[in-house]
Amino acid sequence: MLVFANCIYAVSLNETGKLNSTDNESPEVNHLDVTYDSQDTSYTCGPSSLKMAFSVYGLDLDEKWLASATQTTYQGTKKKI
């Protein structure tokens, strides 16, 4: 998955982690609209990224709530999702 300022590009990978394509074709790439979020603190990059990922599904989640749910502090994010 590639994340840019206002969109996410989902690229299909095969079971070995390589692009699903041959030498003669381009990989399948899907453009997904995403709402850009600038992280609120120097350590909430994870919750900010989650906020942007969830926006693809039309969800507008609060970064502070996501930080709490993922146990994010200035020491990093503890909970794996």
C-alpha cells in the first residue's frame, strides 16, 4: 500500500510479496480517496495513519481516540492492530 497526500494506492502482491504482474503487463493498482490528516503530536504517526486509512471507508475517527485505543504515548504505540 502506498500512501500519498490525499490518496492511497493499493497494489496487489502475490504470496511471495512480489507484484502480481508479468514483464508484459502493469501491476493492478487501485486508487482510493483518503482524507489527509496531519498528526497532532510528534508521536501519533500511527493513529494519524489509521485515521487516514479508515477515511477510505467513510469513517472520521478522532486521532486522540485512536491514540488511546492503540495505547500510544510519547514512547510509541504498544497495541498491535
